[in-house]
Amino acid sequence: TNYYLTQGRGIRRTVALFDSIEDLISENDRRYDEDFDDEEVATFESVFRPRFVTRVLTLICLCSQERLQTGYDILTRNLPWMLRQGADGARGDDTAKLKTLVADWVNRDLKPNPLVDSDDKHHRGFINDACGKLLCPAELDWNNPATKAGIRDRSEGYTVTELSFPSFLYEKYTANLDNLEAGLFKGQILVQGYKAVFTSPSSAKDIDGDGDGADVIENNRRARRAGWGLKVKKHVAQIIKLEKVTPRSIAYIACQVRFALSSITSWRTIDGDFDYVQFWRSIVDFFERPPGREAGRRVNKLLEWWNRYIF
DNA sequence: TACTCTTGCTAGGAGTACAC
DNA sequence: GTGTACTCCTAGCAAGAGTA
């Protein structure tokens, strides 16, 4: 049981944040039953190529194939449940972890007055100046009082939807209005969130990589350099065998960080006019479906940057 | 009723101080 | 130099409370 729960813990983080496990199994069945075109194959391959995802897919295949061959026995009936328990449990753990960490990072970087309460979410979101700045659509100027008022009142022209990327996704939390792709997905708090979840909270303290003794990444590097075969505690990415930064893992962190900055206290897909499902999909599409060869090159370059930064 | 969040706990591993 | 005890950090699990 523990094995399946543990394997399930990576599903929300790297495969699908919002799809149900049962839907993934149904989708797998559909792909077995139907022929699908080259584009679908390419997309499917790109999504399921990483080793961890392949392993999860194997489990999902096991669910559907065993069910077809043997009927519903206890194991196959419980497999989706166990995977889902692990998946949602991990998401809850990450949400709780980032709730405190994001408040600390915002307080340190933006020095808001009053400080963001690490325990209470009711004073976050757009009513908080620092959180509002990070959540503000990148093409709007949060420092403009009319923008602040417009967003807080949800006035026409200032509605915050998933169609605009928030400022925290951008390097230095500022977008270049002439080139909205410049600096996108290089926001400090996004990188810190990624490191906190997939490597360790201590590794996220200093995103230049100089963690303290508890930094498991640095410990692993030292152990590798030493070449003594030392046993070193594994971080999440190692546990789920995530060897590279993937678009879906970035999308997962983007949703988690936005949720941590917001004032909503329980996990849901809609926050006012903002739809997390579409937000997650638009990030995944940005990486997995670039419009043209040049855009594809830019995306690969961005992923290389992430991999140099994280692993 | 199902889902989510919080809290407390355990286990595993690394670092450090100290005695021998 | 080695062994031991202790502390700290982290991941994960379980149970209970809250909520839609």
C-alpha cells in the first residue's frame, strides 16, 4: 500500500494537477482502444517521456489492464484510490509548506508593512500590497493607484484572469511590455518554490545555491564528488526520480505559489475571475505546444536555464 | 459524504560536540 | 582517529477538524 501511496505523491506534482486519477486511467483506455494521429502521439510522448511519469503510467496501465483481464479485484479497485490518496496528500503537504515559506520570502524581499502573516491567509491577496504586487497581471502597473483600486474593486479593464500571467512569474517581478516573454518563468519566488518542494526548503533559502549543512542538494553533490558511495538523504525529486525540470512541474509550482499568495484558504480551482485549471494548462501549453520552431528553441533554452539552476 | 487543511508524530539522515 | 549521543532538518503518514 505504501508503495502505491508513495508513487501517487508525484502525480499532482509532475503529471496532472487537476485531472482525476480515474480520468487518467480512462484516457489510457481510450488510447489503447483508438488510433490517434501523429500530433497526439508526439504530445503523449513528450508528456510521458520522463522516467517517473512512465512508471506512474505503468501503474495506471496496470489498473486498467488488470481490471479488463480479471475483473475488479481488491487491488485493482483500490489502486486508483491509493494513487489519489498519495497525490492529494502530497499536494496538501506542499500547500502547507509553501503557505509559511512564501510569506517569509515576501517579507524578506519586499519588506511589506505590515508583514505578511505566515499563519493567516485572510490578509493576503490583493488587499495586501506586497501580495497584490506579485499577483498583479504583468501588463498592469501595481504602483498606479488606479490599478490597485480597479483590481480590488474588480472594475472593468482590471479583472484578474488566467489570461494574464501574474508578475511573480517574471524576473525581478517586472515584465517587458514590448516583449512579454522576456524574463517569463524566471521569477525568484517561483524558483524558490520549486526548490522548496522538489529539493528542500533549506535549499530554497539561498537560490544562488549556497545552502547550509541541511541542504540535501549540496550534500548529494558532495557525496557524488567524494565518490565514496555515501548514503545521503534523498529529496523529493530523487524519490520520484525526477531528473529534469519539466513543464508540468513548473506549472504545478506556479499554481501553488499563486495559491500561497492569495487569500483563499482552501484549495479550489476558481479564485474570483481566475481559473487555476486554465492557468495550469496555459503554462503547460506554453512549454509543450510552442507556436513554431523559433518559439520551441526559446522554450528549450528556458528549460535548460531551469535545469542549470535547480539540478 | 467527500474533500481539504492543520497538527503532531515517526523515521531517516547529516552535522556537531565530546569523551576516550 | 573513532565511537557515541544529541540536535536539526526533511518527508511522509495519520487523525481530527472544518467546509462545501
